[in-house]
Amino acid sequence: MAVIRQAHTVWEGDLLSGGGVTGFDSSGIADQPVTWASRSQEANGKTSPEELIAAAHTSCFSMALSNGLSQAGTPPTRLRTSAEVTFVPGTGITGIALTVVGVVPGMDEAEFVKAAEDAKANCPVSQALRAVPISLQASLEG
């Protein structure tokens, strides 16, 4: 069965001096302000489409990696995933860099890197973002 999630943005004004608020209809988490300046310069307490993509990607990737590790008999104790989404005004999103550090008892570094690469290739958000290069650094803690 398909699951649908909803969000919305209300924007007022022009691109450079206007601003908006993004609402998360499905979860009800707090609305987030967004502006061109928060996207192309400093965040100053506001979000951007790229930050939202980074959040979506890290959560999806972490779920996929956790599932793959668990199915292999080595469930993780902890995964810390971060993403850097690079945006160039006038060009667009030019790349995504994922970094994951895991605590996985009974697994060596090479196995962890292989599992992380598999998660990167198969998580639904990675698949949706294939138009841009996605790099991955994976390591075990310690």
C-alpha cells in the first residue's frame, strides 16, 4: 500500500526580498521559515530546500543501512549519518556528500563500507536524487 506524506510552502513577495514558511502537514512538526538568503547565503535560523533534502537523505539512508545490517545478522548499535548538499545559485544542486559512522558489533570496516554502499544505492531518496553525484564516506567508530 502506498503511503503519502504532505508538506506545503506559502511564499510571499519576490525571490530576493520575499520569504515563505514550509509546513509539514503529515507530521505536524513546527513550520519552518525559508528565504532566498537562507538558501544562497547564511541560514540565519531559516531552512532551505537543500537542508530539507539533506535531512530526508540522512534519515532514509540510515533506515536502509540499519535494515541491511540487521538482515545480515549484525544490527547496528548506532549510526550517525550526515549529508552536505551543495547548491550553486544559477546552476542548482551539484552534489551530495554522505558520511556515516557506525557502531556495529561483530562487523569489520570493509563489510561496513560495503553495506553502506548498498544502502546508498538502494535507499529510495538516493534513487530519487540520482540526477546529482552522491559520494559516501563510511567508517566504524573507534
